[in-house]
Amino acid sequence: MRRSRRPSGLLGAGAVLLAVVAFGPPPDGAPAGAGVAPEPDAPAPLPRPAGWPAPRYDVSATPPTQAGVALGRALFYDPRLSRDGTISCASCHLQATGFTHADHALSHGIEGRVGRRSTLALVNLAWNPVLHWDGGVHHLDVQPLTPLTHPAEMDHSPAAVVADLNRSKPCRARFARAFRGDSVPTGQRVLLALAQFTGQFVSYRSRYDKHVRHEPGGELTEQELTGLALFRRHCAAPHRATRTLDPRLRAPFPLTANDQRDLIAFLLTLTDDEFLTDPQFGYPVEEGGG
Ligand code: HEC
């Protein structure tokens, strides 16, 4: 599932600038690790299913490692990233619903504050040319700054997050593993680790995906194939729920009750249960607290 959005440019540039202003450069001369031997930098390459284009997220400068992804996972589920310690990224981005919040039309942040936008699913982010509904964020490495500082989301200050994390010994140990023995959490490293984790959210194992790749498990029933044909005929053109709605979608198209059943049968083949239940993306119980 990939979306194309209109890049605005402004917020993206602002977010990059904010990243530099808020966090500054990484402390090269910072004190070394908390006594935890760094693991080898085992790489964490993205899955590249057959037929997919190369990801747009350029990781050549900082290739994801297993330890970086593990750190990002711990941070993603850590409510200390919000000002009052109640909301983690996972509060709004729930794995079971494709990392969105299916029963909330608008996002819910700290102190019950309701945002102005619906939480986006986090899927195949590394292939997205731009991020957010309006395409206002241009790079996964700086994206987490927005929820961290947004008043209706986590309403925190990057400096305070870093100070909090620095007080935790298990947390410093995770940073040491991810950053070659240097245990100091910095803002830049928090962002990078989160991006390394969310970048791994690749959905490619639905029955429909397997069908397209002619893999076992990708056999579709006659009803699902009829639904697919209907989908191609009526729904495959790009569409949105806005003033810029494609003229072809303005006129309603008639669907019989049978058509509707066939279409739904096909749509259900798009669910990637393996992605929704993949333990590597779940709450990191084995990591413990801290
Ligand atoms: C209070 C709810 C909330 C929290 C907490 C939250 N998000 Fe989001 N997230 C949203 C909303 C709403 C959007 C859509 C924002 C927009 O378009 O302006 C979004 C969008 C995103 C996107 C862009 C997805 C895309 O396809 O464009 C990413 C990536 C993301 N969030 C990651 C995170 C991370 C990482 C954290 C934790 C640091 C986090 N979010 C915390 C609600 C939340």
C-alpha cells in the first residue's frame, strides 16, 4: 500500500531545521558506554519482495542495524517520550490495525487532547516519497520530531526526552549497543533509531501480494477474482476524499448486492495478517523496562 501526496516543502524544510536547532550535532567526544559490550553491527536490511522498486529512504549514511532497530522498538513503545509519560508512539500507532488507530477518527494525545488529523497507518514508509497527509515531511529521520513536539500529541521537548533517557541505565545500555559503545542518548540518535524501526514495517505477505507473485498461499477463489476485476474497473484510479476528487469518481457507479459481496471478498485478501501479528514489531517484552 503506497500513497502519493502533494509535497508542500515548507514543513519538511522546517522540520529539518528544527532537528538541527533542537538537538545540535551528536557529541563526538561524549563519554563512552555504560560498561555494556557493543554487539557486532549486524545489518537489518529491508525485505525486498520480488518486483518491488528500490526504497526511496536512503540509508547509505547510516545503514540500519539489528541493535539500532531494537533501540527504536524500545523507544516506539516508551511513554517517556511524551511530556506526562502517558503516550507512546504505539498509543496512536497500533500494530493490530496496521499501526493506525482504527476506532479514532482524530488522533488522541496527552491529557485527552484531540488532534486535527487522523492517525496514519505506518506501512512501507521507506517507499513513501513524502510523509504526512499533506506530504509536509520529507524524511523519515526527522519525522518523529513532529509527534514529539506536537501540543495535541506528545507535547514534549526534545531536550527533556534526552535528559529522561540519560537517567536510565538500561536505556543507556541500548544506546551503547546501537551506537558502537557510545551510551549517550542524543536527540539525533532517538530520531534515527525510531526511523530504523518504523522503516522495517514492510507489508508484503497478504494473500493478494502472494497472488501477484504467484506464490503458494496466493490462490484466490472465483468470488475474489470477480471482486478483483470489479476493483480494477471501478476503484483502481487514484482517489481522495477532497475537493480534488477525480471527476471519474464524482459520478456514483452502480454495484449490485452481489458485486458488493465480491468486492468485499477481494478487499479482504489485502489484509496482511503476518504483518499485523509479526512479533518483531510488537511490544518489546523481552527487553524489560527501564
Ligand atoms: C497522538 C497520536 C500520535 C502519536 C503519539 C504519534 N503519532 Fe505518528 N501520526 C499521527 C498522526 C495524526 C499522523 C498524521 C499527521 C499529519 O498528517 O500531519 C501521524 C503520522 C505519522 C507518520 C507518517 C506516516 C506516513 O505514511 O506519512 C509517521 C512515520 C509517524 N506518525 C510516526 C510516529 C512516531 C515514530 C511516533 C512516536 C515518536 C508517533 N508517530 C507518535 C498520530 C500520532
